Amino acid sequence: MVRVYLHEVTKIFGKSVVALDKVELEVKSGEFMVVMGPSGHGKTTLLRIVAGLEEPTDGEIWIGDILVASPGKGIFIPPKDRNVGMVFQNWALYPHMKVFDNIAFPLRLKRLPRNEIEKKVREIAEILGIAETLDRYPRQLSGGQQQRVAIARALVKEPQVLLMDEPFSNLDARIRVTARAFVKDIQRKLGITTILVTHDPADALTLADRIAVLRRGVVQQIGLPSEVYDKPANIFVASFIGDINLFEGSIIGKGNETYFDGGDVKMQLPPNIGIPSNESAILGIRPEDIVLSKEIISNNDLIYVGKGIVEISEFAGGKFNVMVKLQSTEIRVVSSTSFRLGEMVHVYFNAQRIKVFDKQTEKLIY
Ligand code: ATP
């Protein structure tokens, strides 16, 4: 097992398309790192640079103790010598080859003896549960099976690092859940250092040991899934990883008497929140961190925000998506109980879960 380390990696396409901007990322040995970000923000470029399919413009890439790319030092180790397996977004299976030959392909390139190829292909097919498909063509397989063939082909040469580019995007929602569990399980069993890129927060939250969030080629935050979700570095990360209500306003008072004034949404903040008075701020709260009640609740963990009117209450399988209007401000709430339309409710925010961002920098300040 090896670590992968990107040190100040920059990639500029042509004269001015900055796909990666001084990316600093260390993937520990055996770690499952998920890199997420919107489309076109550099995720695929990052993988291709680690695989050696693309040269960085600047910076260093380390795989274990080997410096595999450094334009400054004139070093570039080609993909075939990097011991990295890659699963492409479209799986890139060879349609005219049977599954066996698809998986065997990288071993034949390495000119391994025939019996060794046979043994390795059967072994990895067994591990991935596709042993019975070896004689078929890719078109004769389900999407989930095709994906496993692509993973088998990446793993058969026993790479030190596994790279996966949006591996679930070709699968429908139901198979996706099974496929995710499967990928997680295989990664854990083999303990292989893995980088998976996706734009889907659900992939990131369920699979990752740690998540790195990219925006326009710049790393915004690297952390545990719970850290990225609960303590997002800025508004971009907060809204990309999940839904969040955001209210603009300002901080008033200090010490035990600190308030947030956002027009319709006004509330007392936890004591000694440490934000200077008169500061413009954006308050954020996730829909599941809001409590609605027909009666007044007395609970120190809840901050009273005001009375609202239920505008929407829809069943979403075991929970309800509710929209409450507080004067002219709409607030999204995930609730365990349903409400009648037009019903008056008291709105509370979970004090532990509110987030305050600086209005100018959009960075998390509390
Ligand atoms: P997606 O999820 O859509 O695949 P991504 O996050 O993987 O997006 P990249 O494919 O890494 O993003 O692209 C990052 C930026 O670099 C984009 O602006 C893209 O247009 C540009 N880019 C990528 N490859 C090239 C190339 N070969 N030549 C020129 N520009 C490129």
C-alpha cells in the first residue's frame, strides 16, 4: 500500500484554462479519498495527472516514495510504469472482446505467461462476483456487471492505487446504492489506496474516508465526511454537500446578548459566539436541523425563531419535506411529522447546528 501525494499541482490547458490551481492533497496509504466538485472543475484532470495520462504544468506528484511527475525537475514517469489502475467514466470496455479478454488485456500488455493470466483473471472475477460472465461480451451484461468488469480490469494487475472517475454515473438510481456498497466493500477488503471523483454528494458521504472538495481547480476543504457536512469551510462547500437554508443579516450585541438580525429571521445566538458586533453575516441551517411545533417548546438546545405558516408538506419516504413561510422568508425543513397546509407553527433552530459565514469571504466563522 502506498500514499499518493500531490504537491502544489497546477494544470493549465492552452494559455489560460486553469484546470487545477496549486492543489495540495495527500491520500494516505489504504485510504478511500473522494474528490468532489461540480462538472468542469478539474476532477478528471486530477485523476489523469495521477495516472500519468496528463502532465502537470507545475508541482509534484508522488506515488509512495517515487516522484512520478515534476516539470521543475524534468521528471515524468509514463502511465504503464506507475502501477495505477483506472476505471473510466464510460468504463471503456472493448465491445468486440469477451469479458475474459477485457480483464486479461493489461496482463497481456505486460506479456505475462498464459497460465498466470488465466489464474489472475479467474481470481479477480471471483472476488468481484462476475466469474460466470467471463465468456460473454460486454453488451450481454447488465450495467452493474459491466462496471464490475471495468473494476476487475483495473485491479487485475494488482495496482498500488485505484482511480475511479464517476463510476456510478451510468447506473440507474437503484443499482447505484448496491454498486456503492460493493465498491466500498472491495476497497476495504483489498485495502487499496483509492481516489474516486464524483459530483454526487451521496457518493462522497457514503464512500469516503475523507472528502476533498474542488471549486474551479482549487481545493476548498479536505476532511472527514462529517466534518465537511457539519463544519463546511465556506458557503460553496456547505451548499454543495447538502441542502442548507441561508439568511443574510448582521450580528448585533455581544457576550450573552448576541443576536442575528436577518429581517424576518431574527434570533438570539449562543453566548460568546465570538463574532464582532455589526458584522455582516450569513446564517446557515440545514433543513433537518430545524424543528417545527404547534406548541411552544422549552429546550435550551433550541433557538426560537418565530411563527410561520406551512406552505408545502410532502411525504418523502419516512420523512416530510416542509416549506414554512416566516413573513416573506421561505424556510425548507425536513420533519419527521407532517403538517397541514396553512397551519401555524413555531420555528426553532438547533443551536448546536447553526452555522455563521462571513458575508464578504463566505468563510465559516462559527
Ligand atoms: P466533469 O465532471 O464534467 O468531467 P471535471 O470536474 O472532471 O468535469 P475536468 O474534465 O477536469 O473537469 O476539466 C477541468 C477544466 O479543464 C474544464 O474547464 C475543461 O474544459 C478543461 N479541460 C479539460 N481537459 C482539457 C483539454 N484536454 N484541453 C483543454 N481544456 C481542457
